[in-house]
Amino acid sequence: MSRRASIYLGIAVLVILNISCAKLTEEKPVTMGAVAVEELPFEDSFPSNWGKLITVSSAPDIRHWVQLWFEDDEGNIRMATYNIIQNELSDQVRVFHRK
């Protein structure tokens, strides 16, 4: 192979490598909306101003967690999660405000 052919082949390889290693576009995560999050003020109980416990629900995929739903006097809904196997409450509570 001649020197000129080797140079052209080297350039072609560099161009192909440069094209094949181009940075992919980054996809941004899809967000479905913002739900307010509060810290649970106590480790073992709920504040009385959260109102009444209106329902308890669970998801089939995560059987050891249950969701406790509270409604306060203004109609705001709070969802706290409880792990029945570890006997502990999650420290984050979801809040759905009424407007």
C-alpha cells in the first residue's frame, strides 16, 4: 500500500470514528406534575390538624407499604405511607391542596 493510500485510509478511519462517537442527545425525565411534599413531624404519630383518616390503600406491586389518607377541615388531603413489615412511617408526606 502506498503512503498516500495509507494517509487517506487513516483519515477515513478518523472521520468514521468521529461520526460514530457523536454525543447522543440527552432525554429529560418526564414529569407528571408537582405534588407538595411535607416532612412528617413525628416518627410515631400524625398531627391532629391533619383531620380524619378517610381511607387506607395499598398497591399490589409493593405489598408491604400502605397509604394512609387524611382530610383536614379545609379539604386538603395528605397521604402518609407506612411499612407494615418494618413497622415504620415514611418521613415524607404528599399533600394535595384544595383551592
